[in-house]
Amino acid sequence: MRIDRAAWPFVAAAAVLAAIGGGVWGGLATLPGFLLAAFFLFFFRDPAREVPAVPVETVLSPADGRVMFAGALVGAEPPDGNWSQICIFLSPMNVHINRIPWGGIVRRVRYHPGRFLPAYRREAGDLNEYAEVWVERDGRTLVFRQIVGLLARRVVCRVQEGEQVTTGQRFGVMKFGSRMDIYVPVGTTLLVKPGDAVTAGITPVAKLEPAR
């Protein structure tokens, strides 16, 4: 299975810990380091997925996890515009590779430094560290945020303004438990509800109005 490149500094540090433990205390002392390395490899796993062929109006989940909220805005500082919002919570056991929910041209990428509140708190979407991406196609715009949580300390966003992206394309990773928020225009049909499990690049979460 493919491992995201963000894993290797953590795996290397765990390997060094194992080597030091083995050198000082003997063979059993290597175990914590090896277990830590195994966890990092598991956490940063990047399984291959076949993105389904869907109509251009279909928005796919950008993250693995469980839907916390789907409906009117819940945050105090949403992106400019009139939006409905879907919040997805990722546990440390979920795959943390993120995928583009809807293809188009990246019009804006914004990094917001912030706090590290638990991701399930509603205000976390406004106050925590996040990366915000705006994608436009056929006069329609969709926005999504990679939001860190209590354990996460960094988002990795690998798309740039002006880049052409496709639905289901890998674009980044969130480290050690986090949340993904999707903002779709008011009037969009939401296809998920709180409690639903979703898979990045596979599960349809919304259907946009047809382009005018």
C-alpha cells in the first residue's frame, strides 16, 4: 500500500528512538519505537481508490470520516457568500489523505493559523488552524476547509491558485485527527445526514444546481 510522504519524518524519528532504546537497554527497548513507526505507517496509509464516474453536479466526500452536520451554516466566520455546510469528523483511525470533492480551477488557497480545539466543537471550524480552498467551474464555486483538531498540528495542502484539479484527486493530508468542512451554494441538494460514514473520493455528499 502507498504511504504518503508526510509520514517519513515521523517514521524516521520512531526508528531513531528504537535504535537508541536497543543500544542502551537491549532488544525489548526497541519495541516502543517500532510500534510508533507502525502507527505512523498506518496513519499515513494512502489506499488506491477508483473514483466513480459521476455527473458534473455531484460533489464527492473530500475525507474519510463521519458526518457531524449537514445543513445551514453553523460557524460564525464562513467564507464570503451564501452557503450550506457539511462537516466531516476524522478519527485517528480514518485514512487522512484528502481528495478534491469537485473538479475545476483553484481560485483561492488560504491558510488560517489558529487554535487546536477539539474538532467536534462547532467553533473549531472558525478558530482552529485550517487551509481553505476555493474551486470554480462553469460559474459555480465550492469551498472546503482542512481543519486541524485537538491532536492535529498541521494541515498539508498541495494545490495552488490557478491549478486545474479533478474530482477525487489527492490534494493533501491532515495530521492526527481532524475535520473537513465543505461549503456549497444555498439551494444545493445535500445527500448526507449526521451520522453517515463517508469515504474520500467515493461517497456523493451533495448535488449542485445545474450550470446556468
